[in-house]
Amino acid sequence: MRRAIAATADEAVAGIEDGSTVLVGGFGLAGMPFDLIDALIRQGAGDLTIVSNNAGNGDVGLAALLAAGRVSKVICSFPRQSDSHVFDALYRAGRVRLEVVPQGTLAERMRAAGAGIGAFYCPVGAGTPLAEGKETREIDGRAHVLEFPVKGDVALIAAHRADTLGNLVYRKTARNFGPVMATAATTVVAQVTDIVPAGRIDPESVVTPGIYVDRLVRAEARRLTVQGAR
């Protein structure tokens, strides 16, 4: 089955609704789906819950979406970096809510969503403020916290190459989070730098099978620099 290949990023994000939970791939700037985020800003959906490793860098990508006032909550592992001034200002002003989740736990919560796992126990965070209000259980003499899956209405991810069946391959750290997010969302939109005919990608190299991908759009790769970082 051929994936829906959008002519533009705007077409690829059409239909995302207010109040959606949007999983956004990337490891900092590596693997960030910049074109899809820019299109989402133009599209206008608001009151979004964003799930990502970071809470934006500089003034681009997620930071631009936050600055546009479209985000009501961020679920992430690293909300603060040296250039996270947009998120910092919004959070201090009480204009955006934050749920901090340890990085491995965040990945596992999304993997659980994709695997149909109802919940799981994890030792990370036990005995810290991150465990407040959560069920805990001692397993093998160690406290564990009950964690629930993180599901997305939409996942916006970036990959290096796709074929017309939607099979994806990534490059280096740009692979982080994209594969698990692709399994955890109802609609998965991938921007790629190249789309090739079916059969041109070695099956052994496929990371995200096309069955998880709903829409593709070709986008030029960007240099990993931040304009306006403070």
C-alpha cells in the first residue's frame, strides 16, 4: 500500500485539531521535523500537548510553536537548556504546564503505547518528587513506580529516507525517539530528505516499517544551528 505523499508540509499536517497530543521527534535539534512544525504553526491548531525530549531550542522548531501560543502543556525530559529562553519565559509566566519524565521512562511509556501495554513498573524516579501521587511497589527489594503509556493523536517525525511504502531509515542521533513515536500515535507524519521507489531500501536497513506511517513529505535537510539563541 502506497503511503499518502503530501506535496507540501502544510498538506501533511492538515486536520490536526485543537487539543491534540502531538509527539515531536528529535534529540535537541537532531532529527527535529522543522518543516512540519512550521506548517503546524501556519495551520493554527492550539491548546496542544507536546511530547518531546526537549522543550525547544533558540527561536526555531518547538520554540517557535511555543512562542506562537499554541502549546498548553509540555511533556519532556529536558525542559531547560542554555537556549530554552522561550519555554522558560512561558513557564515562569504560568502560560504553559510541564510534566517532567526521565528520558528512558519517556521512551518506554511511548513504546508501551505502541505495544498495547496497559502500564509498567519502573524504578526510575522512585523516592523523588517525580513519583508523588503515583502507585509504588517493591520489586526485588527495590521501589518501583507505576507508569502509564503516552499516546499521541499525531506524531511528527523526521527521517533520512523513505520509500513509497513509507518505510523509514534515519541518520545517527536523528533516530532518537522517532521509531517509538511512530508506534504510539494514531496518525504519523514523517518528513524525509529523499523518497525512493519501493524496493530501493534494503529491508535489513528499515527502522520504522511503513505500516506505521500515514503521511510523507519531502523536505530539505537543515543545518543544526539556532538563530537567535541566547
